[in-house]
Amino acid sequence: MASQPLHPLIAPSILSADFARLGEEVAAVARDGETRADWVHVDVMDNHFVPNLTLGLPVVESLRKVSEVPLDCHLMIEDPDRWAPGYAEAGAYNVTVHAEAAREPVMLAKNLRAAGAKAGLSIKPGTPLEPHLDTLKHYDTLLVMSVEPGFGGQSFIPDVLEKVRTARRLVDTGHLTLVVEIDGGINASTIEQAAEAGVDCFVAGSAVYGAEDPGRAVAALRDQAACARSAH
Ligand code: DX5
Ligand code: ZN
């Protein structure tokens, strides 16, 4: 019995948007109808956990005020135990921390939920899933990275789909209750294999914000994922 949502979730990553016009870029994927994104993915990088620096809490607080689409904050930062709950308090719908960085991930998940957010756990391409399965019982979202975190526009790493298949099986058999999300290199050429492997939510940066019409790109990716899943 599959437990995937009725339609695949698409989460455009504003890492590939124009940072000088963030409000408009979010609005471009928030129009009612099939071109509307399910979540807006916000990549927070601290230049320590990853070799890149993006945006932080003040920007998320401002986006929260203008975004009609729930914010999916992906924290690529050190010491998420200390900093992540602030993003939940700022109104993020889902706050994802990295398993490689969290010191007490179970406690952290509880803190995120207590602050009103869903709790997400992310693993880098080289991080195995198995050691984190017990921890994942306390989480709402598993974010499988399909590129090394740090930059948009990289090539999809298909090997990570084995972790997606394992997570899908555990969710479908009732051992875990998670949204299975994938992040990195998702585009028209890669989304079908990810959908077949059992992904629920697809982050797409360059494939959405590199397109002439970001909303149309959202709708097209969702259609592709839905077709691949139903054909499987
Ligand atoms: C990478 C980020 C991704 C990035 C994806 O570290 O976590 O969310 O924006 O960008 P694309 O879709 O271009 O690979
Ligand atoms: Zn991300």
C-alpha cells in the first residue's frame, strides 16, 4: 500500500533565483493553479558546513511575510542544535538539519516540532541511511541529497536512489512516517528516475528558476513525476 501524496510535491529552490528580487521570484511560483509550488525551498549556508554563504534568519523572516507557499528551510550549517529552532519560530513550515552536523538530533526534532515546524533530517550523498533509521522515527521529512551540498546547478548522483528506495519501503510498510524529499540536480532528465524510486517531494533550483517561466516549469516537473510514478 503506497503512502505517497496524491500529487508529487515540487519545491523550487530560491538558491537559483535573483536575490535582488526574492519576493517576486517566490510570487512567480505562487500563482493559483497547477503552476503553484507546494513548498519554497530556502537554502541556508554558513560557509562552514559547506563552502558557500547564502542567507539566514532575517531573510527567512521577511520571506515568511510575503510567501503564500510554505517555506522549506534546508540548513547547511554547523551547530543546528543551536540555530535551527529559530527558523521554526520564524514560521518555516519545515526545517531540515543535516545528520552530519546535528549533535542531538532527537532532541532537536522535538524542539523544532515544539516551535511549530515539521522536522527534517538530511543526509549527504556519501552518508549511509541505516545509522539514522532510529532517529528518523522522530522526523517528518527525510531530505536525500543527490549532489554535494553547497551549490546549485550540479549533476545528479543516481547512486543515492538506493537510499530513496529503502526509505520508501520503510514508509510504505509503516515503519517510518516521512515525506521523502530529494535535492540536487533534479530536472526534466532526472526527475522520472527519482519518482520511480519513491520520492514524494522534489527540490529543483536551476530547473525552475533557470526556466523562462518558473511556474510552467513547476507544473511540467510535477506532471513528469506523476506520470513516472503511475507507470511504475
Ligand atoms: C545545494 C542545495 C540545493 C540547490 C539545488 O546545496 O541544497 O537546494 O539549490 O539546485 P539544483 O536544482 O540546481 O541542483
Ligand atoms: Zn537544498
